[in-house]
Amino acid sequence: IHRIHPTHGIIGEEFGNHNADAEFVWVLDPIDGTKSFMTGKPLFGTLIGLCRDGVPLVGIIDQPVLEERWVGIVHHGTTLNGQVVQTGDVVHDLSDAMMYTTDPQMFREGYELERFTSIRDAVKSPVYGGDCYSYACVASGYADLVIEADLGVYDYAAIVPVIQGAGGYISNWEGGDLHLDKHDTECHGRVVAAANHELWTSAIDLLSSDTDG
């Protein structure tokens, strides 16, 4: 990236930031799902995102063991190994939805855990463990929701275009856009992804609160 695009910035989980205020910024997570990687579970992945003025535009979720690569471009679609994929438009009620979250312990006591518990009890079934692969399953139409907290920008910048390109919805818990400059002020590492607008709206209704989290 430095050689081909010397004016571009980089935000990386493993090697820090470089020129993070540039117009174009790459957000890199070499291994999303470290525990899965360490224990041999092939649900980890490499995340590569490209943002312009803080807005995620292009994203890649790559799972090398399964040889699966999702590429999403906002307004242009999402593919899995070159084949177009779309989120599901069959399940519209939370009571019928399958919801992923990587670990219930990622939610802090109080506000986060209370909000998560409310939506966990509303869905058909929670599914735990999945890391970035959970979002890929939503993009491919297999899962309905992902609810997570305690994320860094490198955990979701690449995922935003994959979900949106596939026709899904992804935001912070208040329904706001995921933007590099809003991570600390609005997102606070809390992310919801949904297969369709009805599920997303229902999830936001339960997750959002006037309480200061």
C-alpha cells in the first residue's frame, strides 16, 4: 500500500496507524478471531477495508482455510468467490431470527448486558462463536442478525461494505452510521448487522436507549 498509494493512510490492529487522517485509509486486521485461530476453528479471517473520508466503501472478509472470500463494494454488491450473494429477506420478525454473537462476555455489566439480554430473549435462537464469519453468514443469507460490542474499527470497517453490498443493514446500536471518526463518540464499539430493514429496525428498538451507556 505504501509503495503503490503513498498518500493513503493505514489503520492496523497489529502495527498501529499511519497517516490516519488521509482521504483514503485502509483498515487492516490480519487475524480477526485470534482465539478461533489458536484453537483450530476455521471461523477466523483476514479483514481488509478501504474508507474514504472515514466512510467504509470496500471490504474483504477472507477465510483461508475454507478458501472463501467475500468482497463487498457499497452500492455495487457483494460476492463470495466471484458469485453474487444477498442477505435473507424471508425472516422479518425477531422471534424467527437466528442471531450471532462471538461471545456473551463481550458485553459489559449494566447497559450493554441489559440491552443484549433483551434482544437475546427476543430472537428464536442465539448462536455463539463466529467472529467475522458471522457477518459473512448474514451477507450470504444464512444468518439473520449479529449483535456485538467491544469492537475496534479494524473489527468492522471491512465488514460494513460486505453487509451493505449484499443488501443488509449495519450500524451502531443507536442506528447511526459506522464511521472512522465516530468510533469513540457514537459507536463505542457496539455494532448490529441485520439481513433486512425490518429486522434491523426491531433490533435498534431494543438496543437503543436514552440511558447513557
